[in-house]
Amino acid sequence: MSNPHAIDRVFAAIDAAEDEMVSFTSEMIRIPTVNPPGDAYVECAEFIGRRLVECDFAVDYPVAEGRPEHTPQHPRMNVVGLRRGRSDRPLVHLNGHFDVVPAGNGWTVDPFGGEVKNGRIYGRGTCDMKAGITAAIYAAEAIRRAGVPLHGSVEISGTVDEESGGFAGMAYLAQQGRVSADRTDAVIITEPTNTDRIYIGHRGVYWFEVITRGRIAHGSMPFLGANAIEHMGVILDRIRRVLMPVLQSRTTAVPVKPDGARHATLNINGIAGGQPVDGIQTPCVADICRAIFDRRFLAEEGFDATRAEIVDLLETAARETPELLFELRDLMIVHPVKTPDGASVVASLERSVQQVLGRPVLLAASPGTYDHKHVDRIAGVPNCVAYGPGILDLAHQPDEYCDIADLMHSTKVLALSLLELTGTTAV
Ligand SMILES: [Zn+2]
């Protein structure tokens, strides 16, 4: 961008749109797109689509036909808007997921009320990430209202199911070639990154299930059986004593934020064994116990070594414990992702954040996974980051909110980078 007056006009257009942006976000919050199961997706896709049409986008609604989670009760409908500039390329794609996790307990406001108070918009999905969808749309719209013709093109998508893996959402768009190296030059996912961070990837994920099988016997004579819950206890004890300190000692060179997530981690998602605890009890030795684990691994660890370490732990426990029998089932594997050094989307956002906020950007990697993996692996567009309004730590918490000031700042950052990444220099 060579013309500072054009930038001033774009920023003025964003400032002038504040009330519109806040009410658009509030209205989105009032559409309860809760996942699971995937409620109100069509309503929300069409709501976003109508606004994109008003902002001069050509809009269509890719529906994830053939995916098992796409059902008549819960159709998986995405929305994509394209606004061509003078040239098809460079094409910059801004993406946000509009599904939200369930509200949960502990709210002091209506989680689906879209309440605005104290300079904040409250509600489930405000920062994660309906405010980010607003920022994407109004970054592009402010450029249009300022009368600045884009050189390249801008595409904005609202997608489903990010919270449950994104297979009917961003992964589907990538599989259909809607986001692909053949047409897409840069992708910014407007997830909450505290306004001054750029997320350049995430750790790997290995979800697995361990099943221990024992032998049923009369509960008054447990020595005649083998208790599968006790055997799971042996495994859990070994994880706590032996594995956890090792994981904690490993640190990645990738700048994962918060700092605690720079280490390898393991969470126990759930456990069930023996008789259902709220059923009628009979005197039986538990013959089965199942537990689900969530292991987040570092790029330096790699998946193969991560899995081998679990196998070794289970085999050692089995060797040292009479009758301990186990099965290991892989449930989900996501390899770590990292935006390559020198990616134009990173350099551009670094400049834009500095210009808007007057401070340097923090490059960070996410503790959890998000749709970046599909953009990188399926679409083949490594020039991808997450950047958007809101505080990541508030995601999935009660009283989730987004500061309106954050929303305004990050919309300006996105507008600047849209101009630069679409090659819009002469205005
Ligand atoms: Zn999110």
C-alpha cells in the first residue's frame, strides 16, 4: 500500500461500522450452533451468506454430502463468498468456523443472548469464533466502502464442525478444491489470538483407547478372578510415575503459547470399567475397563516414537503384572503443523499488527489443533496462519466474551493484510 490516505479511509470505514459489527456478532451468537450435535447450521450459514451478499460477495453453500455426520436432522452446510478484484490472483481466503461448543455451567449471562455490556460482547462462541467471522467480513467490506479497488480477490468462508475435527467443514472445502493450492494464495483463520499473536501451527494429537480385560468371578472371592479395573490402575500409576515426568521434561522449540503447552502432555479423557455405577450392583469382579487418552505430542517427538512409547509402557505393565491383558486402539492422529519460515502471510500480519497496535507481534503455536491442518495437508496451502479477535483462554469457558476494542483492532489488521496480500498497491 503506497497511499496512506486510502488506509485512513479504510480505517474510518471500520470505525464507522462499529455498531453494525457488534450487532451482527450478537445476532450470530443468538443462533445456537451448538456442536455436538450441530444445531442451526443452515440458519447460521444463511445468515452469514446474506451479509456477504450485501457486501457484494458471490455466495454459495457447500453442503458436505456423503459425510456420515451430514444428516437430515443436522445438515452440514458451509458458506463461501467470493469477491473478485481486478485479477483472480492473489486470492486471500479468510475462514471462520461458526459451530460452538455447548454452553456448560457457570454462566452469569444468557450464553445465547448476545448481550453487549462494558465494551464487550458476551455469549458462547463470541471469541471462538463468531467475532472473527465479523472481523473477516468487515475487513473486506471496509475496503469496498472506502472505494479502494482490490487487485487480487478475497474469499470468506464460514464452516462447520471445527470443534469436532472439521471434516464436514474446512476439510470438505479442501477436498472439493474450494481451498486449494491451484487457486488459493493465503489463508487466515480468524480464531482468537489475543489480537497481537499469530498462530503458526499446533502440536500433534494422538487419541487412543486402552482396554484391559480381566476374568469375572464372585465379588466375595476376588482372588478367583482378575480385576480389569485394578489392571487399568496399574497402567494409570505407571503413566503418572514414569511417563508424566518424561513428558514434562520435553520442550519444543516451536513457540507454543501458553508456556505450559510447550511440553508434551497427556490427558485422561474418560474411564469406564466393571458395572455401571448407577445401576443395581451384583458381586462381580470387573472383567473389562476402558479408558480414553489425549496425548499431545511435539514436532520433535513425532508420531511413531509417541505411539511406541505408549506400547512400551503397556507391555512393561503387562510383564510386571500377572494376568494383565491389554488392547490399544488408535482413535485419532493429527500430525503437528507449522507455517513455513518466510511465509508471506506471517510477514504481512507482522507489519499490520505493528502498524495498528504499535507493538510487535508474538509468533505462537496453538496448544490444540484447529482447521490449519486441513488447509496445510489437504488443500496444500502452507501459507496459512490463525489471527483474530478475542482471548484464546476464554474459549469454551463460561461468560465467554470478546472486547469490542479487540474486534475493531483486529479488523483493521486484517484489512491492512488483505490489501497487501492481494497485491493492492496502487490506489
Ligand atoms: Zn475455534
